[in-house]
Amino acid sequence: MKTQITTTNSGGAALANLQDLQQAAIGFIGRSRAANTAKAYDADWQDFESWAAAHGVETRPAKPESVVMYVTHLATSGRRVATIERRLVTISQRHEAEGYDSPTRSLLVRTTMKGIRRSAQDQEHADKRGGRKTPVMTEHLKDWINGLTGQPIDTRNKAMILLGFAGAFRRSELIALNINDLEFSSDGVTVTIRKSKTDQEGLGRKVAIPFGTYPQTCPVIALQAWLKLARIESGPVPVFRSIHRGGKISDKRLDDRMVAITVKAAAKRLGLNPDDFGGHSLRAGHVTQAIKGGATELNTMRQTGHKSVNIFRGYYRDADLFTNNSAANLGL
């Protein structure tokens, strides 16, 4: 229920109506936070309002069902639990500041968030078990690419997946790329990884991505097509960005969980079990495919950035079981 408040002076004249008080309260709340924090909360509220406007739902007050749909949208778009929880805090505080009951307190919203947290924890535990995901192979990519359309999201995803596969990048390395980390030449593109899991000092390393044999699966051509479509030309700006409804390309960097989501969606479309695949499938797939194709361990490790041979060998697992197999020399 919306609170009705009117303040008067001794003569009975209204000093401020409810709307004025609400705006003043919002101002005080904003001043209670550091500037960066306040900016983040304002951005959170604007995101919720944009989503609500696109789906034709009210934000003042918002219904619990609408909030559930919003957080579900965030979770399935790869947003982190911490980000979703902050959005809920923003929604709650904005409602309370304007005299409304907070929809985030409802059992429906709390139950949904419990499920989102548990799903995230399950995924985290799976990653900690070693990321034993099925490798993406070249034949998978060819079949997947044949089904793509000319939509902006397909152009972005094609560039992201092919570059991730060719560079054997971790999903965090892939999403962290800025346009000034790319140097194109007649040979292909040189990618500078400024910081990675095994390079906490930020010394960086360069990874060469040559032009592919086939234009349809060439990672360099796919990357150039995306940069041209997104009009990304120069500066320390993100390469891979989120895309709004209707195909409008955002300036915001894509969340790294979208790499795994995209790989899983591709696997599902090919009739494979998406639970067997993830963002790590690109890195494991590069190693597995390269070793099967005759690449040396040294050259492949140069591409992946591995320093430990033992850890590296865990990546290609069964790739060379039939290569130089002693059973082939038994005369059977």
C-alpha cells in the first residue's frame, strides 16, 4: 500500500507533498552511499526499468511475479549471483523509499533466488572438479555454423566461439579482450592476453591466430565481421558485448558465463547433451583436435600458455589412444 503523508506548518499549509518527500528521501539514500556505489545502484534500477518497459510490466510498484521473471532473465543471461542480489536490493530500497511494500520479500521471489543460488553453487562445484567437459571438435563447429543466421547475436557468437577455439582461451581471457588487444596483419590476428589465471602479475602473452583454410570457419574473418557489425574500431573498449532485444548492440562487456551458455546452446542444437559441454570445452577441444591432427605438445602448449606438461596432458585425454598404439604391432 502506498503511504499517504502530508506535512504542514502551524498555519496548516502543506510544506511538501508525498512526491516531494519521496524524491528527497531517494536523494538522502543516494548520499548515504559512496559515489561509485550510488552510480551502480542507479544503473541497476535503470536496467530493471528498461526490462520492465520492454515487457510491459509496472515498476512502481512491481509485482513479485515480475521480479521473478526479471531475476530469471538475469540468471539465464549469465549474470552472477552477486549481481542479481544487488539488483534485488536496489528494487527493494527504491520501493521502500517511495512508500511501497517491497516485492522482494515475497516467498515467490525468495524461493526463486534460492534456486538460482543452488544452481550457481552446483556449477561452481562442477568447475572445481576439474572442468571435465566434453571437448568441442572442429566437426561440431562446422555443423553448428551451418545453422547460423545473419542475426547480430549469431555474428557475435560465431566470432566468440571460433576465436576461443583457435586461441585455446579460457572464457575469462576471451571476454576480457579489448579492441586494442587485437593486431591484424596479412597472416591473421595477434591477440594480447594481458592477464590470466596463471599470470596474476599481468605480464601478458601474445597468441597468434592465423587465417583459416575455409572462409566459413575462419576465426579471423568471423572476428572482423563482428567488429564491423558492432562498429568497434579503436580504444580500450570491449570486443564481445551484450545485445539487447531487437538486435541493438550494447557498450557493456559480455559476462564470461555467456561463453558456457553459448557452447551449451550450440551442443543442444546439434542433438548433444548440453550438460557435457561448457566454456572449458573450447580450450580442451583445441588441445584434443590439435594433438589428433599431429601438432606437437610444445607448439600446442605455446598456444594454450600451459607451463606444466602434466596438466597439459590432462587436456587431450583420449585424443591419441589410437596413435602409435602398441596393439597395432601385435600382428592380430
